[in-house]
Amino acid sequence: MVHRSRRRLALANAFAGAASRYWLWVFPHVGRELHHWRRRAQEIPDPVLRRLALITQRSERGNLEGAAAFAILAPRPYRAQVVRAAVAFQATYDYIDTLAEQPSVNPVANGHQLHLALLTALAPETDHPDYYRHNSARHDNGYMTHLIDTCRGALLTLPSYESVMQAALRATRRMIAFQSLNHGTEADTLDALARWARESTPAGTELKWWETAAGAASSLTVFALIAAAGRPLISSAETVALERAYFPWIGALHVLLDSLIDRTADVQSHRHSLVEHYTSVEEAASRVSAIAERAVQTTEMVPQSIQHALILAGMTSFYLSAPCASDPDASLITQRVLETMGALAAPTMVVQRARRAAERMLGRSASSAESS
């Protein structure tokens, strides 16, 4: 009880400091990076790729801001480079994921080839393959290679990137394996995804295959390692601890919550939905809240544990503050996860709900201005 009380007090103090660092320092850098990438996307000559790049940047802005939030973990001299690397990596991930969802003669091969961009982004000495080899459109005016090279250039400035690079590449290979199989529409492709996920489930976790797949799909492991690379010294034990915290637990919670709020759209679009594998809403609520509990526990085992706990709370609140998180099929899961997170998520839920309300107000104002 004393330990929990002290941790709550430490969390409250840390929240104020982290919020200040994010909104006053990190967030302005994010805005500058997004402005740069919006201009580059507008220069793409192929109209299909240009439209997809711009739509993805706009619709996935929350992902980009969430990736940059890991910069609060880095020492001040390296935060700008952590933001640059994280935003470029996440923008690459979002863009190629959008491309992989488009019709293709060979969706599995197309998805795999596109997602090689993520490995190249983390390996500064690697040559660029032909990412668009199986894609119908390819003329992007260097947009994708510029994203990748920007990420690589920023990573090379971080003092400990070499110490975390192999762990980041392992996480990325899991992401690629998931995405390559997840974008296939045939039953045998999903069977292959299930087999791969079962084989990848860490011993003793007792995770369902789609929960392991969720953990593998998450990019959060990469961002935690990039932020850690901003510290002058990081031991192999610290790297291992971060890997084990984010895969599978924190990553699984991340992608399952993402799947939860996308559930209706995924079903309507005939896309694979991870949360649809649960047999009932009650089972989903029980399982996802149990994963949330393990995710919270793992933050206590890593360096800068309180800051990682705050990032976890911010990520959870980002999804559970979405209006569709209160829909009948999602509300029980939302309730159980918030109960599990407890006081950890309370301040971040307030911030996220206020921000969503402000965005709705701004949206209505812009619509009124356009109509008048």
C-alpha cells in the first residue's frame, strides 16, 4: 500500500513535468516536422500516391504525435532528433500500410516489399530496395526514400543507437511479418498469420494468437528504443527489459485498442479485425484488461519507469477517449481497461477528452466558415 501511494505521488509529479516537456518543447517540433512532410507529399507527381500520402498524414496525425511523445524520455540535447526519427519512421509505417491496403495482384508480396522500408529506415548502411516492386503506382518523387533517409540521419546522431539497433530491427521484423500476412484476404493467409503468431508467442504468457499478433504489429517498441538511444549509456540489460515490456504486453494493448476503435470500419470494409476473434464482449473485456494490467506491471521493470507508465497511460487514453470507445460493443472493454489503469489514466483521459472536444469545436467552426 505504501509503495502504491508513493508511486501515485511520483506519477502525479511526473505527469506535470512530462506534460510541460511535451506541450512546450516536443509538440512544436512535431508541428514543424508535419509541415515539412505535408509539403513533400504535395510534391508527389502520381495523383494516387499524392492523395494517399496526404490522407494518411491527416488521418493518422495522432499516431505521429504519439510516436513523438517518446522524446520526453530523451535528454534535452537529443529530443529534436528523437522527434525527427520517430515521426519519419511512423509516417513511413502509416504510408506503406495505406498502400498495402490498396488492391494488388499479390497483396502479400506487395505488403512485404513495401514494409521493407521500415528495416531500411533503422539500418543506416543498407541500400534502398525497390519498395514499389509489386505496387501499381510508384512515382513518388523520392517521398518514401526521403522519409527513410531522414529517419536514418537522425538515428546516426543519437549516442547509443548502435546499442539498441538490433533490438529495434527484431521488433520491425515482427511488424513486417504481421503486416505481410494481415493484408492477405484469403483464408489460408489468415491461417498462416495464426500459425506464425502462435510460434512467436513468448513462453509462459498464455496469449491468444491474435494477442501476440497485436503485440508484434505495434511500433511502440521501436520508439521506446529510439528514445533510449538518446541517452549516452544504455546497458544490454536495459535494452532487454524494454523489449520484454513492449513486446508483447504494451504493444498488444496498443494494437488491440486500435482494433477496438476501428472495429466497425474494419468489418464494413471486410478488413481483418483482431478484436473480432474474441467469442464475446465479456471475453474481450476480460482479456484486454488483463493485458492492460500486465502492461502496467512491466513499466515498473524498465529504466525511467514512471515516464514509460505515463506514455502507456497517454496511449490508452488516446484510444479510449474516442467517441466510438463508448459504443455498446466497446463500452465494457473501455470500462474494464480504465478500471485496470486506475489513477494512472485519470489525468491523461481529461487531457485527451478536452482536446477532442476542442477539435470538434474547431471542426464545426471551420465548416460554418466554409458554408458562409
